[in-house]
Amino acid sequence: MVTLPNTKETRMVKSVAASMAIENMFVEEEFILEMVKIARGEKTAEEIIQEIIRTYKS
């Protein structure tokens, strides 16, 4: 289990994960960490999408 710092970005990610859980869509820790990178501006959503495509095309 990862502990995230209490920042505006991580609170938004936690809110998204909680909303998804309410709808019975549980996410993995790796997904949350990637979402934090997007929220912090470290990666773009497009970069994440391309990484996923590369992973599953191999």
C-alpha cells in the first residue's frame, strides 16, 4: 500500500479512485501512481496511453 502526501493533486486522485470504487471499479496501486504523475504534470495522459499500447502490443 502506498501512502500519498496530502496535496491538492493527490486529493484529486484519491477522489477519482473513491468515485470509481463506489461504482465497483477498483483500481490497482500502479494506476493510482500513474494518475499522480499526470496530476503533478510529470507525464501527460497521452504518454501513459502510449506506454499501455506498447506494453500490450508486445
